[in-house]
Amino acid sequence: MDKQAVINRTRDWITSIVIGLDLCPFAQRVFQADLIRYYVTDAEDEAALWTDLAREVDGLASSLISCVETTLLIHPGALQDFLDYNDFVAAAEGLIKDLGLRGTIQIAGFHPEYQFAGTEAVAVENYTNRSPYPMLHLLREQSISAIATDPNALGEIPRRNIETLRCLGREKILEKLRAISE
């Protein structure tokens, strides 16, 4: 696996989809400041991914925010099935609690087949969390709260994102994703 190609494609996805469609109002600042750690794991199963996750959570929690603000743990070889991935994310949130980092670190999930509960697989809103590879986004809660002081504004982000994607349409989103793959 060409890890640099995985990182490059992920960076293109962030530029085109996440920042380009303004799906995350926090992304542009950390992206431009080069404060995102991209870790592409060789893990091919849950056990190996679990080890990498624990190490990356610890690394993020113990690093200076001025050096690494957020981490993308990209795992192209593990958890290709979305339901397995979703179960893993739930367990990973338990790890955060067990490490005493609830309120410090949170996990956001991104997967090529991401599907919100109660939606059809082809529903456009699923693309807010569809990424080129399965990945776990480890975020510092301090980074979010420092920027978003209004909890109501935070709650509006998902609604606004769904509206943005519905206006754009599934075909335009797929076109953007195909451009990233080329």
C-alpha cells in the first residue's frame, strides 16, 4: 500500500468535500495550519486497529495542541464492512471513557459506505460522512469549544450539511468523489 497516496487522496477529499462544501466549519483552519496528523495503518483486522487506535489516542492527548490538533487514523485494510466499522466506533468510544479522556477526545466516524440510521444507502445525507477510506477522526473537544461557543450553532451544522448536499444532488457529489479518485 502506498501510504502517501492514501494521505494525498484523503487531503484531496478534505479540500474538495469537507472544506469545499463547508461541511465542517473547523476544518479549514487546522488543515491550512498543518495541524492534522494523518496516520495510515497497516492493520487488516480489528485487533491490530485497536492497538493503533489506543496509541493514536494517547499520542493526541499527550501532544501539544500547537503541534497536532487532530488525528485521522486511516485504515484502508480494516473494517471495510460498514456495520463492522460502526460497531468498532461504538467500542472505540468506550476506550475513550476507559482512558479517562471523555470530555477531552472524541471520535467522529468516516467510511466509504457510511449510512445514518433510518436512511437509505443512496441517501445524499450519508455523504457528509463518506470518505475515500474507512477512518477514525480523533478530535480534541477543546478545539471545538474554543471556536464554537454557541451550542445551538453546533447543532445546526448537520442540518445545514444535509441541506447543502440535497441542493447539490447526489450526481454532483459523486462527480466530486470521482475527481478525487483520478
